[in-house]
Amino acid sequence: RRELAGRLIRRANEHYEKRDYLLAASDYRRARLHAAKLEGGDIDLAQLTRAEHVSRLRLARQAVRKRKAKLAVAAASGPVEAQGALAKELRAPAHYLYGRALDLSNRRQEALRSYQSAIGRDLGSRGDIATYRELARLASVGVEIGEYSPGVGEGWRWVRTRNFAILHRLPPDPRLGTLFEGYHAAVVRRLGLQGKLDEKERIPVFIYPSEEEYRRSAGARHWSAGHASRLQSGIDEEEVVRSVYFYPSPNFDAVARHEIAHILTWDALDNALLPSWAAEGSALYAEPENVRLQRLAYARQVRERFVPSEQLLGRIRLPSTDDSGEIGVFYVQSAASFHVLAERLGVHKAFKVALAINTEGPEKALRSVGWSLRSFEGQLQ
């Protein structure tokens, strides 16, 4: 029996690697049942149970994407019904996927209850199924749903366009959807992303009515006027949940284009990791022209505070500080640096250089386009 369990585990692992999650789940289950009957067994039953559940949830996700409702329900129901045996970190993803499967089957009341289980709260009469679905999607990637989450409370309403699903608490305005489609088109033109985007799924956008409420949203910083979120699923590292958060700040047009640029760039580059200066610099490059020109003029005033280009170009993450002045200089230097690359080489090559810096370092990546750190610094100045 021990030998049989071992063979089943090895075969399940092979199926899992090939993304044949139906056979993987079956073999993990059979291995677990055999292992449970062993005396003094050294096989981790909890680990086998988790592997079975993850396989079933990945199968459910595949089925939801292909709109195979019966398979999706069958795959997701097992982990949901396991209750206490289901790992804590899998509960929200399981209930979200089960809700999606029930949604596909037109079992809307059952779907709503599953979404409620995913978010851990009842929105009462205010909660339509679209809001529950969106909150459950966020919960499935670890976002805690609380009092200040989008869609919780009075006055939230949906606007849907070709590229966006906007949930907001602003006064009704029939121009809102057209405005965002205009932002999308402007970013695509500016960054040359035509033909590089998978537009099957709308981008979720959450707009709070005030700065105070926005500051309480997941991921907001005290110096930000908006932010784009890209979170990995708890069941599949290739599954990325995107969303954008705003409030109606004085520079709303610029902020909206900036954050939309982050989402579209992630999509176009297939979620490849850009260095932080390039991620922010390219988003700043997508903002309206008058804002870009003002920022470049300001760059001339603060360039004495710039860090050496080698240090900036090698930076993968944002500066680990909450000092808004230091953050501001980083953004300005990032904007100027990406501007130099994009204006001299074109946006496409600028992205290629930025990605090459991750693996080759600044000097070698710049040499690939006939530059050096010294010549780049000269162009920047």
C-alpha cells in the first residue's frame, strides 16, 4: 500500500506539471486514501489533501474560463464541502471559484451565498451579485474586505464600457465611461501598445468620493492620488488579479492615465518585471503633455538631488521611504530617464533596455543600444 501511494503521488505530480488537473486531483485523492490506512505512515496527509484541493481549484478555474459550468461546479464543490480540511488560505479562492461556477450555471442565489462566504460579510440589500463577485475576486488574492472596501456601504454604482468595469461613489455622470475609454486610447497611442493587449477582461476601476476614503483602501499610500494593483492568486502564480483605485483629485486625468498605463504595460509585457524607475517612468510618460512638460521643467530644478544613474537604473523596487519629498524626486528622475530612452530609441526599445537591465545590469543593457552609463548621463543632463 505504501508503494502504491508513492506511485500515485509521483504520477499525480506529473499530471500536475502537465496541467492535467483532473487526473492530478484523482491521483492525489487515491494516494491520500491509501496513505490514511498505513500504520505509522510517513506520508503527509494534510499536504496530499491540499494538493488535491489546489488541483481541483485549478481545474475549476480552467472550466470557468472555458464556460464549462458543470465541470466547474463539480471541481470546486469538493474543496468547498471539505470545510475544516480546506487550508485557510484556500477558502476565499475556493468560494470565489465555486460562486463563479454557480453563476455560469444560472444558480445565482447559491452563487451569491458562495461569494458572501469568500468575503466574510453580508452587504444586505445594497449588494448586487456583480459587487459580491468583484469583492470575492479581491478576497481570493488576499485582500481583506472591510468597511472601506469598494462596494461596501451606500451609494456605489457600476459603469461598464468596452475596457473597464467602474465601481464608483461619484454623482451620476453619463460621460464617465467615455472619459475612461479616452484615457485608454491615449495610453495605447502614447506607449505604442496597439495589437499587444489581451482585452478579453475589463479592467476593474474603483473610484472613492474623497481623499480620506481612498486613503483607507487596500494599497493606498499617504502620498498617492491613485494606485494600480496586481496581485497573484493563491492557487496559481500565473493568475493575476488587476485593479485600479482613485479619488477625484485635482490631477485626475493625469493620475487615471498613469495608473491605466501600469495595467496596460503589465498586460503588454506579459507581467514581466520592470525596474521601478521604468515602471513609473513609462506611466509618467503616458500622462497628458502639459503635465509631462511641467515635470521635466521641475526636473531641471531638482537634478542636483538625483542619485547616480547607475543606482537609479538598477533599482527594482520603489524607495523604502514614506518621505514624500524623496519619493517625488525619484518619480521626477524616473520620468526624465524614461523620457530620454523613449525619445531617443522609441518606447518599444526603451522597454527592452529596461527589461535587459534586470538580467544584465545597466552598463551592458545600455551597450546593446550603443550607449554607456556615461553617455546616458550626458543625455539626461
